[in-house]
Amino acid sequence: MKVKVNRKAHFNAAHRLFNPNWDDAKNQEIFGLCNNPYFHGHNYNLVVSVIGEVDPDTGYVIDMKILKDIIENEVTSKLDHKNLNMEVKEFATQIPTAENIAIVCYNWIREVLPENLELKITLFETERNWVEYPA
């Protein structure tokens, strides 16, 4: 029987939603205030969910200390207090929307998480807006 365990993390980051293939008018029309050329920030909350079988020897799906360290090393240290557009290479070629940030977090964690464990990312951009990946 599978069990899902969750670990919550927090980071602050700035970004600008802007498509370089569009003119300023279209960027403003589509992204509005999020297109501010001076950027804007969010206090993101991240929930990392790991799903798997309970290990009969430890009673864990994953040791929460290990999951905490993975999140810190693979996500928080790379995103906290960063300008996503300018400081995170993954967003040099993609718009740092909540959807894309969640996918990037997923990919970073997936690389170091044991293959037998499933992963789901829930990213809250605000208290009212969040995304989940995979859906």
C-alpha cells in the first residue's frame, strides 16, 4: 500500500512575466501588472509530496530529514531571494510562471529522488493561486 508524505518549504523570489517575441503592448495585454519591467516578488510556498511503499525496516516512505535536505539543496538554495529571470538559468529561455517554476522544481528534485518514489509538486504563488505538477 502506498503512502504520500508531504514537506512544506518557503522561498521569496522576484520575476517578470514577459515574452521577448512580443511587443510591449502585447506583453502588457497578456501579463498586465506581472509584466513590470522592474520585476515584482512573491512569497512562494512549496509542498513536495513523495509517494511510495512504506519501508518495513524503517517505517518511512522517505526520511523527512532527507527530504528536507533535498528541498534545501535542490530548490530553496537555488530560488530563495533570487531574480528568477536574471539569476536562474532555467528561466533564461522560459517565462517564470508558477507553472514553469513548479516544473523546474519537480525536475530538480526528481534527479536526486530514488526512482521507486513518485513525486508531486504543489506551488502556491499566493494564498489563492497555486499549481500542481504533475496534474
